[in-house]
Amino acid sequence: MELIIEQLSEIEHTAERIMQAAQEQKKEIAKEMELKTKEYDESVDKKTEKRLSELADEYKLQMEKELIELRERTRKASTKMEEVYQKHQDEMAKALFHRIVGV
């Protein structure tokens, strides 16, 4: 009987050691997963920042291109208006004069 009690006691101690080892292993796995998650998050953050920076650069270049095109169209329109004015300034002045005077 005493032998059975000793064996049961030994089994209980072994089970406790196994449970403690399992708890320690569980903690180590949790730490490892936390570290991997942190590394993954940092990697995703870096990739996201890089992509956002690339997009910002692309949009800046596109805006600059559109601004250059707008300036060119504005310059052409201004030149065209100046040409029309120079060509027809006497006619415009006479028409305006007659409108004001009522003749």
C-alpha cells in the first residue's frame, strides 16, 4: 500500500513538473508570438510609410505637371487676348464710346 502511495506521489510530482514545464513553454511561446507580432507590425508600418511617401511624391509631381500645364494654357490665353485686343482695339474703343454716348 505504501508503495502505491509513493508511486502516486511520484506521479503527482511528475505531473506538477510537466504542468510547470508546460506553463513555462506557454509563456515562452507567448513572448515569441508577441515579439513576432511586434516585428510584423513594425515591418507593415515601414512599408506603409514608404508607400505613402511614394504616393506623396507621385502626387506632388502630378500637381507640378498640372500647374505647368495650367500656366502654359493661361499664358497662351493671355497672349491670344492681347493679340485680339491689339488687332481690334480701335474698333472696341469706338464701340465702347458709342455705347457710353448712346450714338
